Amino acid sequence: MKKFVTRLISIILAVLILMFIQELFMPKYMSSIREGNLVEEYYVSSKDHDVIFVGDCEVFSNVSPVTLWEEYGITSYIRGSAQQLVWQSYYLLEEMLEYEKPKVVVFNVLAMKYNEPQKEAYNRLTLDGMKLSKSKIGAIKASMTEGESMISYLFPLLRYHDRWRELSGEDFRYVMEKDPISHNGYLMRSDTKPVDVVPEGRKLPDYNFGENAWHYLDKMTELTKENGIELMLIKSPSVYPYWYDEWDQQIVNYAEENGLTYVNFLPLAEEMGIDYSKDTYDGGLHMNLAGAEKFTDYMGEVMKETYALDDRRGDAKVADIWEDKVAYYDWMKNDQADEMQRYGYLKSYGAAAQAMEQEEGNKIRQ
């Protein structure tokens, strides 16, 4: 019995050490590429949201849940991530139903342009943050590019074992717990980089969305209907990447055929009060804080008119939770304003994040 207990303790200690090393070696995404933390942050949130957003940067940069709360009393959360693909949105929704059942799910349709897995780097920003579940395994299978393996997602240490060369104080500081960086999934940016030019989109050989993309949108539609949830489709008001009329018409037709609401907010920018010389932080790919609040305020009115969403500001228990969220939101808003005044840019995002955003922005414009 003593030998058995000794061996058992040794095994447990070995597993705990490996788990610690894995957490230590995984990227922390705190000082740069902060969107890598968005999926993971959902698990520590209060699971009482009337609206859940899914999609790419056009939701986590452009929609402010705090604005929805302050203006309309709508509780919401953004399960967004960088270049989130349609099948990833589907599996995040499937997983979300294990925790809560919102009244409305909002999906940003830009991801329909992708029919196949794209890059491991973007996969990691979404999939590494998911807890182990049937939904995560499904998302991994659907997302893996050539050369990737399931085992490296289930045991990330196999992927990140050589990060020992890059370890910094940040890795040790956040190995057990990270500071919150979002506001219910919204990644705040207060800096400004105006839109210089909006070129016409290049002609495409085929404007039809792919079969795989449609398959997962169908699954999303079926999943929400089976659970009595309204599905709203939107196109966020970002001018890049280019949104073709041919793409838009396909979504219009799909929404009509399936009894869904679809709103393309791009043509409504002027009505929303969005000024692309002031309301974007990267030349039109994403809204900054001012643009996000304008867009969210306008969209909130549309949602209140379309769906049976209660104003929950009179619920003392819910209001107490959101009072803390508003305080944190206001603190960061003031902190970023002070940082902009001192340095002319947001130092907290770091050179690596700025370089990555610039590189991706240049690719999209080309």
C-alpha cells in the first residue's frame, strides 16, 4: 500500500508539474495581441446574457456591451476572436449553450468569405482559449490546416515547448491568473487612424460563398431555432475588407428564406454619425471607442425594435453586476485618454501588436 500511495503521489506531482509548465510556456497575450485572451475570458463572466455576439474583429472591436447596457439595459457578451471562421462561431455557440441560453445571437457575416481553414496562428487565438469539451474537439477538427495535429491542441505544450527561449516576466506573472483585458468581450481602443482611401474591391472569379461556409451557417441557424433563440445576421460598418454587393445579396436571400433579420450597417454609417476620419483606429478595419459606441447605440435601437429584449436596469441584482463593469469601462476609457495625451498612441498595445495589425491591414488592402 505504501508503494502504491508513493507511486500515485509521484504521478500526481508529475502531472501537476507538466500542467504548470504548459501554462507557463503558453503565450499570455497581455501586452500584445490581446485578442488571444478573448475566448478564455468568457468562462469567468456572469452567465446571464440576453444577447451573445459571435464573429471576428468586426464584433470584438466594434460592439460595446457596456453601451448596450447603459443605453438600453441589454445584457450581452461578445464571443469574438481574430479571424473567427464560421465553424468556430458555430462551435463557440454550441459550447455556450452548456452555460446559458440567450434570447438573441448576433453573427457578423464577414466570415462567410472563408470556406476553408486559414492559418494556425489565428486558429490558436480562438481554439487555445476554449475549455476542453466536445465542442472544442469539433472546432479543432474543422479548423486544422495541413500539418497541424489534434494532439497539439489538446496538449499545447507540444506546440509551445520551445518558447522557453522567449519566456519573460509576463509569463511568470500571469501563469496562474490573468488580468481582464476586455469588457464582456469588447477590446477597447481609443486611438485614431483615419481612413485615407476606400478603393473598389477587386473583381473576383466567383462571388459565391463556399459550401462549407453555408453548411455551418445552416448549422448555426438550426441550433438557434432548436433552442428557441433568435439569430440576427449583421455586417459591421468596417470599410476593410471590402464587402461586395454580390456577397450582400446572398445574405439577404438567406435571411429571407430562413426567417432571419439581416442588417448591413455599412450604408448606414452617416445615419449612425460615424466619421471615418475620426472613428477608426487603423484606417477602416476596426472602429475605435468613439465609433464602437455610435454603432452599438444605433444597433441597440434596431434590436429593441426587432426582438423582445427587456430593459434590465431595474433589476437590482443585475444592475449591481453591471455597475462594476461600467466602472472598469470608464476607468479604462480615462486611462487610454491619458495615455494618448502623454504619448500620442497606446503604449499598452506594444510594438508587436501594432506591427501585426499593420501587416494584416496591408494584406487586406492589397
